[in-house]
Amino acid sequence: MAATLDDILSSHRTGRAIVMGILNVTPDSFSDGGRFLAVGDAVAQAERMIAEGADVIDIGAESTRPGGERVSPAEQIDRLGGILPAVAAAGARISIDTTNSEVARFALDTGATIVNDVSAGRDDPAIFALAAERGAPICLMHMLGAPKTMQADPHYDDVVAEVCDFLAQRRDAAVAAGVVADRIILDPGIGFGKRLEHNLALIRHVDRVVALGHPVLVGPSRKRFIGEVTGIDAPDRRGAGTLAASLACWRGGATIFRVHDVAAAVQAFAVARAIESMQ
């Protein structure tokens, strides 16, 4: 049974793994750009992921891949216009992947219930007021810089401590703007302004992000660091590495997993939970 909103927001206490299927309605996303621009293709993909067990469909109309160009709110809304309401009509719980309050407002008006902001409110602080007004859960992610430049030369003295400090500060900013604390989700931003060693450290020590007291979302799916470890260049061949990273994060207390391959993730977490439940 698909998770309820309460299940998602309490998952850090229950350990339930929440699978978030990725639906990019973009021409330039690193793994599947251009595949789901047509309404029919997007809805079919959403229905496929729902049937495979996705709890949430995360829809984005602006690529945040390294080097990605910004997309205006008007163009994002145009890309979402026919797709998001149709996906909602198919029965999906939807999160909107945007840093812009205008786009988020459109999405919440047409079927989305969660805001996923990779800028953690820095691009458009009004997104906090919108989430507060609507009572919408909001995910705040760590990113060093902006997508266009984030991988140029990322540096940290202590990546885990610095990411945790950033997320705590952005959480506090959201609460100060009226967002209820227990409707905040945190994301350490795997692959967003991080080198291989930074990503591995965050996965290894994700429990320190969990210790901030909120559900933690991770998105290692098909990311470059998996290719750096395995030598696999093609993103769509990094499924096994994605599962390994996701399961490591789950053992560390993260509970929301943004993935391209929903069926594999659902199966992996079902087996992991069965093993953990043995006395």
C-alpha cells in the first residue's frame, strides 16, 4: 500500500522506506532527458512507477544536472501544464521539484502536495511562505553553489559537519517563515557540489543528518560517483550501485529514496525490511 503523507513525515521514526519515482519533463536531464516531454509518455511512465510501488512521483521541469541552464518559471509551468494534472488524476502523490515559488504554487494548485526545493529556499525565499500558507511539506537540500557551477571545484574542510550546519540553518529559516518543523524533510544533496569522497562520506555518515530530527531524503540514483567507483559510464547501467548506496543510507536512518528504477528499489527495501525484522 502506498505511503500516506503521515507515513512519509514519520518515516524517520518508523524506518519505513519511501520510494520516490523520478519524472523529468525536461529535454536535458542527465539520464532520461527528453523521454517524457509528451503528456502521454509522462503519464504512462508515472502509471508504470505507481504500479511498481512508488509512494511519490517527483516531477521536475528544470534540469539540475551539473552545468544545467536555468529555466524560467513560465517555461517550467508550460512544461508541467498538461502533465502534472494528468499524473495527479492517475492517482499519484506528487512532489514538485522546483526552486521557484510561482512554479510551486501552480503545482500545488494542480495536484502536487509536497515541495522539493534543491536550493533550500535560497533561490526564492517566498517558497517558504507558500509552504507555510498551504501546509505543504517541503524538502530542503544542500547544494554548493548553483547547478551550472557546482561541480567546478567543490571544497569542504568537513563535508558532513558543513552539510549538517547548512541544513540546520535552512530548517531554522523555514520555521522562522512559518513552516511547521514536522513538515520539513532534509536532503544532503548527493552529487550536488560534491566530489567522490564527499558523496561517500555523506552516505557513510548520513545518520548525522538524520540526527537533526527530520525525515531524510537521498538521491544517489545513477549519479556520477557510482560511475567513478565502478567504471560504468552509462547512467542507466548504474542501477546496482544505486541500490547499494540507497541501502547504505537506509541503514543509516534515511528513509526517502529518489530513484529512477522504482521496481528494483521497492524489491530491495522489502527484502531489507524482512531481514531487519528477524529476531
